[in-house]
Amino acid sequence: MNITKEDVTQLNSLIRIKLTPSDYKNDVDTAIKKFRKSATMPGFRAGHVPEGMIRKMYGKSFLADELNRIVSKSLHEYLKENNLMVLGDPLPKDTEHTNNFENPSDFEFLFEIGLAPAINFDVASIAAVDYYEIEVDDKRVETYIDDLRRKHGKFSNPEQAEESSILYGELAELDENGNVKEGGITSTTTLSVELVKDADTRKKLIGIKKDDTVVFNPNKAMQDVTEVAYMLRIDKDKAEKLTSDFQYKILSVNKVEKADINQELFDKVFGENTVTTEQDFRERVKADIAAMFRHESIHKFNHDTEDAILKQMNLSLPDEFLKKWIMTMNEKPITTEQLEKEYPSYSREMQWRMIENEIATKQNIKVEQEDLKQYAASVIMQQFGQYSLGAEMIEDFANRYLQKQENVSKAAEAVKSKKVFDYLNQMVPKNVKNVTYDEFTHIVREHKH
């Protein structure tokens, strides 16, 4: 056997594997003899079919199987022994015209491989990244308390809607003729009348009753693409481009009488006797909002840090090889247009995974079993957030979650990624900027555009 590597470009190579009969003949003979021991054919007892007949009928099949096994094993060992970091999988090149299975002798197999670029990451070389300290103003605190009062208030079902009502109904996209669009967007959702920003739409909703229908344009009505995306269960990009009117059939009219700000509310929100005064209640609410804002700030900082590192590293990938590999390996057929559109995102993700792995290796970042358990428990608590699951039940569900290998892999990647970003959060200098929440959301929106 002879294996050689021929470099096509810096990140593309061709692996050539040459086999002679001495590399495969004994294995093929052994496989045929083993098969003969249990083979049955009309006119012959089990195990007594002539070997020549078996070779004539199944010889090529056994030869192909053994060659495939030998080549696969040899290729894997060659890549490992030579420390070749391959992206994707080796792609076999067509060698049928050179390999003769009718009269087997020497065989040659060719594989294209795409190689990972060398990564030399130095965190000290990363310039300061903007970190946004989001102010928690009194207006935000009042809005949050108002939401809590609604959440823990008393529900009723008045005959018709008022400005403080919450409607529940079915949204259906309409075509240009005002008919329900076939295959259009549909959603069953709640709609708070007072959150509707367009005065004309709000006027239509006030006085509406159960089983009534109203037509409005979601983007015009809400003037908030995030709200529209949530209402219609679609992504923000799609919501932003939406121009259709929608029909809203009212299934129920609901009203919430806000809970009073008293000990009963404090106990429902924070637990019995945890908070005992209105001032403490407001301080706890403010602290909770600050924690949420801090989470959003860190998320933004992590994303911007990733951007800065990718830009500085400027890694090259074997793009043409990877595109060919994606086209070959994708479970569902993918068009060239789809590939060209999606490849930049795929390339970015692959580059970041390589950098992330390099950081994890250099910093000796490890994923322990306890990390996986904590991650699984957090997934379970998110899924069953509306239920009061005890610690024992959460642990039981978490253990079941980790019985699936795909969940273990997902958990390990998520934990490793978090630990890498925790490290970067400590090491990358921050350019702290104080902003309001509205300013912060504007910055996030502008960045996405």
C-alpha cells in the first residue's frame, strides 16, 4: 500500500491510495471462505457450495466491500498519524475508469480533503470592545410593576372590549382582495388594546365583542417589529417586510383588574415575607430589571467580541471544497442559489468554532459531568417554567434528557461556549458606555442592518 498527499492549494489536498493484490487478496479470500461455511444454494448442502461458484456469483461484491473497508481504515489512520485537521469529510473522486473489478490487480483511490487553517490566537491583541451599561429608570420600574400587577390581578370577561382589555383571537393573513390568503400566515394570539400604537386601529378594537372580526395591518397597528414577530410567530426579518392586512376573529374579551400594591402582591412575586415594604419591593424590581439588562449587555458584548476576533483573525477556508461537501452531504437537496446565500453564515460559524476550540484547548477549558447536569436542569426549567417542579423531579427529567447522545453533544457545546465567553469577558478590555434601554435596542437593531 502506498498513500501520498498532493497539495492543490494551501488548504486543498488530494490523498492518493494505491493498493496491490497483497493488500487485499487475503482479506477477500477469508471473507469468501467464511461466507461459504453457511452459504446455501439449490442442489448443495449448507457449507458445501463450491468456492469457485461463490467467487463467480459474489466475488466482486466481496472485493468491493473489503476494498472499501481497507481504504476507509487506511485513510483515517493516515490523517490521524499526519495530524491533518480536515474540515468536513474526505470526498472520493471517481476512479471507476481506472479500477478494473473484472480483472482485479492494482487499485487506486483518490480523495479530496479541505484543511483547517493554522490558528494563532492571542487575546492580548484584541482591542477594547463596547460594553453597554443600561440605565434602569423610574419609568421602566413603573412599567414592570404594572405588568406584575396585571399578571397577578383578577381576570374577568366583559361583553365588549375597553382600552384596558386583553383580546384573544385568531389572526389570518388576507390577500389583495381582502380574502383569507391560501397558505398565508395564521396565528392564535393575545392582543392588549392599550399596546396598539395606531389610534385608528385602537378605535376599531374598543367596543369589539366575542365572535366579532376586525381587519388591520399589524405593522401599522403595533409599530414594533418585535411585537409583530411575536404575535404572528414569525422571525423579525419576515415581520419587517410584511405589508399584508390581517383578519382578527375575537375568541374572548378579557379584562384584568390590577392587583393592589400590598403584602399579598409582594408574596406572590418574591415569596412569602421576603419583601415587606413597598420601597423594598421597588428596589427588588429594579434589581431584577438590572439583572435582565446585564444579561442583554453581556450577550451583545459577546457577539461584538466574536465579531472583533473574527475580523482580526481573518481566517481563510477551503471554500470551494466546503461548498462541494455541503452539496454532497446535505440530507435534503440544496440549490446553488441557496448554498451561495447560506454559505457566509456557515463559514462564519465554522471559523468561530475553530477559534473557540483553540481558546478552550489553550486555556484548558473542560466540560465536567456536573456542567452537563446543570445545563440539562436549566433546559428542563425553561421548558416547564409554568409548573412548580421540585428539585428531585428536575433532576429526574435532566437525567432522562442526558440519556440521548445528541442532547449530551448539544449540552457539551453550549457549556464549552459559555466557558470560552466567560474567559473572554474577563480578558477583553471593555469600553463602557452608559445608555438608556431605548438607545440600546436602537444600537442592536442598527447592528443587525
